[in-house]
Amino acid sequence: MKPGNIFASIPPDLDDELFEVLISSDSVIIEKIVSRGHQSPESGWYDQNKNEWVLVLRGSARLMFDDHTEVSLETGDFIHIPSHKKHRVSWTDSDRETIWLAVHF
């Protein structure tokens, strides 16, 4: 067993969002996501087969759902997104990293 640090290995330049699977099994995937001004494409919706629980460890973001509900998330905020609930990232802070911890189950 080797410990890790969720805030380590963040590149200074993020042309694309960073997705890093921290651990996975048949039933659970835990990943770190790092955004800096990134958002989903206007035409793109996530429609996932698994439930997703997301925690913002640092930064801020907004999620939009297909019913046009928008949720703002700040450091420490979390949300459960049921499977097949269409959503997209509509905004992330461009001045600093938004670091997410996502649990897919």
C-alpha cells in the first residue's frame, strides 16, 4: 500500500481537463478531475450508466441538468447525480483549478 496526495501531480498548464482514476472495481470508480475554465461542449450531455457522487475539493463550478436546472458548487460542496440524469459542466473557474472527487457507483 502506498499513500497518495489528491493535490499532487497537477500540471501548470491544462489545455484539457485532467481525469485520473484513483481506484476502480467492478462496482465503483473513484477519480480525480481537474478543471481550469473548462466546460462541457454545448451539445454534450453526460448520460451515465452509474450513479455519480461529486465533491468539489477546491475551486468552483456550475452543473446544468437537462431540465435547465443549474447548480453552483464551491469548495466543500457535493452532489449526488442519479444514473441517466443528463448533465453537463456549464462553467469552472478560469483563474484557479477546480479539483473534483468523483465516485461512480
